Amino acid sequence: MNDIPLQTLVYGLFVLLLVSGFFSIAETSMMAINRYRLRHLVSTGHRGAILASGLLDRTDRLLGVVLLGNNFVNSLSAGLFTVIMFRLLGENEYALWIGSAGVTFFILVFSEITPKVIGAAYPERIALTSAYVLAPLLRLVYPVVWFVNLFVQGILRLLRLQARPEGQHTLSPEELRTLVLEGGPFIQRQHREILLNLFELGQVTVDDVMIPRGRVEWIDLDDPPERIAEQITTCYHTRLVACRGSLDRIAGVLHVRRALSLIRQGGLAEPEAILPLLTPPYFVPAGTALFTQLAQFKEQQERLGLIVDEYGELRGLVTLEDILEELVGEFTTSAPGGGEGYSRGPDGSVLVEGTAPLRSLNRRLGLDLPLDGPKTLNGLIVDHLRELPEPGTTVKISGYPLEVVQTQERLIRSVRIYPRTGLPPAAAPAPDPVNPH
């Protein structure tokens, strides 16, 4: 060693620090690379991605070759730096201490911290490139790595720990939701909203989006033919529930287009002429998850379901469009008098119908009303007060002042919702309701 020129020793130390830096940057980039992006590149046949994926399938071997090379090179660097200090300062304790401190500084700055920061910042670019070196190097020193891993596996067994294969790593729904939220410019806003709604589809039931029984439009087969024909020709919907006397006696579901064809041909002389056009009603148990019901609609080739409770009583109906709106948002068209119209006042308040679903209000008006109890605004207020309030009553729920504008029999007809920071005027006259029936 004494015969080697000092300049050559310095060059050798510089090379060893670079090699150590390579192992550090390769280790960090391999651990930080996006595994799902890597799988995509593998599916496209990217050679570097295939090598990197093979290395990551056995992280014990990958870490073995990286740390083996890193520690070996760092040990050589420490010894070489000590020799350089002895050449410059002589073989004494001061040279030894300065050499130890100096090599620690150079390794930390040039071989550890700086490479790892770069590797964490550009993991994909560096990992795919370093895989071309690490893969053949692993095959070269595999016997040594295998021998070292024998002791590692033994220690893991003593600690009763078991390394999970890389292929078994999965994402929970919460993690997937976080990925979608942090998608940033890679996912369009509309697409992101649809994906987030999809995650919630399994937690929402048909009760949350159904048209309640009181708002179901139906025809009475006991009515005169003229009344039935008028109702069909002025109907907004494509399907109508056909009953006898009341909604408790459902005869079937009528496709309005078929009935219009019959009316144009003059075949609706008596209500019984409609019976061949009716399809059997499709019943849906209350509490069915929307995702489950969407699959059932697809399997049964249905578009409308009648929701019944455990006693067989009709509670409302749900359509395929109602479920799709939970995914893609409100459609541009809505039925007149559908119960979800609203109008804004100059003070920032919003006048809505009491039968409006809470989920629809939250989505369309950006509110934060509770969804874990009643499904409609009427039910929320009545459940909070434990009685049917009088017009003019104001109650605050979730920070929103809610003023009851009009009631009818056992139902709140319209409610004015004020902003969380606003309060209803003390002597304001009650405005007219929205979408009166």
C-alpha cells in the first residue's frame, strides 16, 4: 500500500464513494417506485421494468445484494481513507480520529443522504436503470446472499415473523380512495367524482335514493278509460305503476310508450285493455345496497323496482336512473313536481320541499346534513323535534338553521335552509312553497 501514489489512493476513494452511492440510490429508488406503475410497464414489455419487478418479488435477495455491496464498499472506503490520513498526518491517534470523522462525513454526504434523496425524487427512472446492474450482480454473488439470508430467515423465525411476498400486497378501499383523491391532474374532476361515488355505492341503500310512496305516480285501473288515457298522455315518466284502488293492490308496471300506441289506435275503450301490456312488478327488499341492486337490475333486465319492507308494505320505488345518478350526478332533466326543486333567496337561503332526499340536497347544494338516520328533510326535522312542527318553527341541525315554511296534514311541505353563518330574519313573511302539487 505504501508503494501506491497518494493521488491514486484519492482517485480510488472517489470511485468507492461513487459505487457506494450507486447502491444507496438503487436501494431507495427500488423501495420507492410505484408498484402499480411498475406492473403496467411490465405488461407493456419494458425490459427494465421486468428486471425490477423480478428483483422486488424477493426483497430479501434484493436487499441482500444491495447491502452486501454497500457495506463492503464502505468498509474499503473507511480503510482507504485511514491510509490516506496516515500518509498525510503520520500514524498516530489524531490521524485515526480525523480519518474516522472524515470518512463518516464523506460517506454520509456523497454515498448515503444525497443519493437517497435523488432516488426518492426520481424512483422510476433510476430503479429501471439500476435493475440492469443489480440483476446480473445478484446472479454473480447469489451464493453469498443465500448464505447471509439463512441467518436472516433464522432470526425471523425466532421472532415469529414472516415476510409477506410482494405479490400479496393489496390496497384497502380507504387507500384506493386516497389514491383517487391524490390523482391530481392525472384524473379528470368528473372521473374522480364518479370513482369516489363508486366507493360509496356499497354503503348507500335503495332507501337513500328511492321515490317515496307519497310521490309515486300511478294509474288506477278502476278509473274511467278517459281518465286513464289523459293520465298516460300527460305522464312525464316512461313507466307507470298500475293498481286497483290503491298502491296496496299493484297489478303490474305499464310501459307508457306501448299504452300510447294503443291509445292512438283507439283500443283503450275499457281499462281491461291495458292488462296485456302490464309486466309483472319487480319487488326490492328495503335496505338493499345500491351496488347489489345495480347488479340485480342487470341480471333481471329490469329498470324499475318497487321497494317493500319486511311486512310487504310498499315504501317507494327505485329506478336504474336513480342509481346511475349516484355515480355520475344529477341528470339535466327532472320530472315536474319531482320534489327536489329549490330556489335561492337574496339572503343566501334556499327553499326546498320537505320530501327532498337528504343525499340529493347535500350533493346539489353542498350541504353536510346527517345521513345516518332519516332519508328526507321532513323526516330529519320531525325526528329531531319528535313532533310535527308548526309553520314558522326554526331548528338548527348540523349548524344549518332550518325554517319550516309550510305543513300539510302529517307532512312538512317546504323548508327554508339558511347558511351556517346566517340566521332567519325575525319577522320575515313565509314565502310560497316550491313545486307545489
